[in-house]
Amino acid sequence: MTRRFTEKQLIIASHNSGKVQEIAYLLSSFGVEVASAAEFGLSEPEETGTTFAENAILKARTAALACGLPTLADDSGLSVDALDGRPGIHSARWAGKERNFVAAMERLELEMKETANRRARFVCALALAWPWKKKKWPKTVPETEVFEGMVEGTLVFPPRGDKGFGYDPVFVPDGYDITFGEMVAEKKHTISHRADAFTKLVAGCFKN
């Protein structure tokens, strides 16, 4: 039995404006006031987990304890078959501190030049954490729910399209002939890995 979300405000534990906008769009029908970690001046914790879920939990709990509000964190990335799952949890780190995903996609193409296997998937883990009320609970670890989603596809080079963010311009989801970078946001939001995880989040925490 998952915990129901009844609060009016939710913090998105991310400094990635693309992720914040996408999550805010997905939450728009629930009347929840959304704010980003950046708006609260929260720094990003070091991602020391070995899985998307572990990193999402770490980010959600850290932000929830810092601001005293329920927090939703996303950890997501690209898993490539020919690279044994890389870049995986290091997807953002491939782009460097400047978040240069043009360079990250160039590295991806270079590392795949010796293989014809272009299968890949985007993976997303969403962690929703509630801070404990100190007057009522002695615990310090926030109660947390985790939901994971995925979208399968193939990689194409060179990148195509200027929509979306991250590796979107090189990823063609199964059943389509355009990349996420060429796809309108409303369409992507219905089929993405984040949408898959979000559907599970809504079923678990937002719907009666």
C-alpha cells in the first residue's frame, strides 16, 4: 500500500530545467504547486548510488530534509546495449559540468563506431519523499515511494531535431521514425520513460 499525496506543494529535486518543466506538465492536472530545488537554493547532492532508483531516493530525501516539504526526484539516463548499459547512471556526467550534451552525443557516436547494434532505452526512476514531522515522529529518514519506467528504441547519428533535452536528438522510440528531439513535447510526454514512471506514480500516490 503506497502513501497518498494530499499536500498542495511539491518540490522537484532537480536543477535541470527540462526535467522540471516536463514533470510540472505531467502534474498540471492535479492542482499541485510545483517548485524546483533551484528556487529554494538547494544544492545537488553527490550521486553515489549504483542504480537510478538509489540516486533518485538520495536526491529526494536530501531535498525533503533540507526544505521540510515533500519532494519528487528523478534519476534517468540512457542505457545502450552495445556499451553494456553505459552511459546509464553516468548519462549526465558524460555531458560534463557544463551539461554539454552535444559533446556527450559525439562521445556516444564515437564509442559505438565499431558496432551496428543501435538498440538502447531510456530509463527513469521517480522517488517521492515526505519529511517526517519532528513533533510526531522520531525518525529522520523520509518516507519514500519509488516508481520506475522505460522506453525502448534505437540510436541514430547524426542527431536530429532541437526539441527536448539531453540525448533526445539521437533516440528514436520504437514504433516511430522521428527522434525525441523532433517530437512535439505533448507527444513525447505520453510515451517517454518519465511518462511511464509517472503513470505508475499517479496510480500509486495520486489516484484513489
